[in-house]
Amino acid sequence: MFKKILIANRGEIALRIIRTCKEMGIKTVAVYSTADKESLHVRFADEAVCIGGPASKDSYLRIPNLISAAEITNADAIHPGYGFLAENAEFSKVCDEYKIKFIGASPEMINSMGDKATAKKTMKKAGVPTIPGSDGLVASVNEGKKIASKIGYPVILKATAGGGGKGMRIVKNDNEFQKAWDDARMESGASFGNDALYLEKFLIDPRHIEIQIIGDNRGRVCHLSERDCSIQRRHQKLVEESPSPAMNQKLREKMGAAAIAGAESIGYEGAGTVEFLVDKNRDFYFMEMNTRIQVEHPITEEVTDFDLIKEQIKVAAGIKISGNNYFPKMHAIECRINAEDPKKGFRPSPGKITNLHFPGGHGVRVDSHVYAGYTIPPNYDSMIAKLIVSAQTREEAVVRMKRALQEFVIEGIKTTIPFHIKLMDDKKFRAGDFTISFLDKFDFSSI
């Protein structure tokens, strides 16, 4: 087992990893930018190293700084968390070169799944259902139009190096194709340094459902069932739950088997998520694979009683998994608490938290790195907390979530708490009747 792990991340996920490391008797090293000097992950780690200025490119994305921090503290492993360099093949490779264990996927695994067009080919070969579309990258507008004519509009152009909804454009007919192509390439190039696109049939009103998997270095993979991530705005997830209200045991087992087949086809090691779109007929199609821990991993932990961070570390240390699949025993919901103003288009709201009270009680969990007096910097993602509740049934979980949200006090900044409270009262949400387009018709003005 590792003696010391450096966490190459910040905020709540860094603190989450530190907690598990402490329980496992592993020393921890926090890294931080000058903007994060007062963050709790810095305070609770055994050691802390400043790695640069406020901008991510000057700190959390600087591989030489992270490797130097690991070397001077004698860390024998690095956990990347999510975001930043968690799915960066070069970082994984450099860690290996310096004989520091990267607690994540190998460079080969990251590359095979990081490029969305290649990932689709890989999954198709493994027998995983994929959305009809281009066989790889689309070379030109004319080629794209020919494919769209064959599979039928609407179609969606996607950045092969994409994520977070960037570099995506829906095309309804030939006349819209050129502008959508130009816009998607421009955004993709600016966001990822790669403007290559692929094309898929656009599924109308599907659900976004992902399967949590974990594999060891012996080629064994198991799944921990699904999470429903359909409540999202502009492809950014806001609420997740497990199990999905749209699933049944037969579909759960079928999707789980497909996720395992895809992961085993590349010899996947570590925690990962295979994401699918599920249509109204309960047909499912591979969308992408994330080769890292997900933001929403706590709801899986709550319904399966399984510490995913601990398992990540154990697998990285060469310990084999049990090989069993895990199915939900309860129902859990997660609300992402962002420093944003939902009344003004979710505009970021950085600043000082003047007063803070976390909710509590049975079945309530808060993952956060903030406290009263903490100043939220404008340099990073706006998520400042995750509120997770669990209960025996979905109905009980929704009621518990509303109660917990009403107890959650954050003053000094705007947050998404009022939006979440309103969502918990929405009749269609309470009935489990929603898809990824649910928030397109949501009345944000009355929050």
C-alpha cells in the first residue's frame, strides 16, 4: 500500500480523497494555488505545497510543478481527482516515468476513450450499442450532409476531444449545416486545441444514464449500477440520482453488462463511468466513457455502501476487486450547490461567504471545502458543495432533500439552492418524469 499520496486537485474532491487516505493510514500532500491558500484541503492534509498562481494553467495544470511537489515530499502516488489533469494521458505517462503511481487510467486507456470518435469505434467493436453516425471523424461539410441524409435529421456535431457540452451543435436540416459546422469547430478548437468533429443521430428527449464501473490490473471489471444525470442545463449536470426512476432490473443488468464488456475490451483499470443515452423505448446507446472518478460518485457510494475512492487506491496498489456487481439498496439524490445566480442565467457569484450552516440529520451528507469567512475565488469551477441525501424510497429521498435544502444557509453570495428547492416541488420531477430537455421548459423566473 502507498505511504504518501499527493492530491493533484483542489476543493471538495481533494478533501474527500484526504479523508479516505487518513482512514487507510496513508499520509497526504495537498497542492494549492495562491488563490486557494485558505482552502480546507490545505488545512487538513499532512503537508501542503504551493504550486503557482491563481490561474489553472499556472498551477493545477502545470505537470512539472506537480511532479516537483511529489518529489520533494516523497509521495509515491498521485490522485488526480476529477477535472484538471485527471484524464490527461501525458500526466499519466510522466507519473509513470518518474515512478510515481498515477491513481487513474493508463495513458493508453485515456487516449482510447478520451478521443470520442475512437471510443465509439472501440465500444462498437466490443458489441456495445452505439448511436448511428459517422465512422470516425467527418472530413467536410459535404461528407457530413451525406451522412445526415442517410441516417436522417436531426443530427448532432460533436467535438472528438470534447466535454462539458463544448463543441456541440444540433443540425436540423442541410441549410443549418455550414453554420453549425463552423461554430462547433471554432468552439472546439478554442476549448480543446482540436477542432475535429464527428456526427451522430440526435436522439430526441433521451435520458442521460451512466454506469459506474471499476476494474483491476488482472482484467476483471465489475459495475455498481447506474446514475441518472438527466437534470442538466446546457449539458452541465445539476442533479443526479441513483437508481434511475426510468430503470428496471432487466435494463440495469443489460446496461451493466454492456459497460463491463466495453471496459474489459481495453483492459480497463481503476474507477470509470460508461455514459449512455436511453430513449423512450428503453433502447440505450453508448455516449462516452470517463476514465476518472465522477463528481456524482457519492450517490453510488450511498446506495451500495461502497467507498469508491478507497477502491481506486486499492486497485492502484495492485489489490484485486471482488468481481461482484453491486445493485442499489436505497435511493440517493445529489444536488450540486454552485456559486451561481439561477435568476440571472446561472451567472457565477464568487465572493466571501459571510454566514454558513450545513444541513444535517439522518441520511444527509455534505461534501464541501467552504466555511464561513471563506472567499470563493473566480478562477475555478463554481461548484462549492454537494448535498447528498439517501432514503429507503425515491419519494422519501425527495422529501428529505427539500428539507435539507431549506436548512442549507449560505450568505454573502448567490447559490443554486433556491433552484433546487423549486425543483423538488415540481410535479413532473417528483413523478420521475423527465429527460435531458427537462430544464428547457423550467420557469427560472419564479425562483
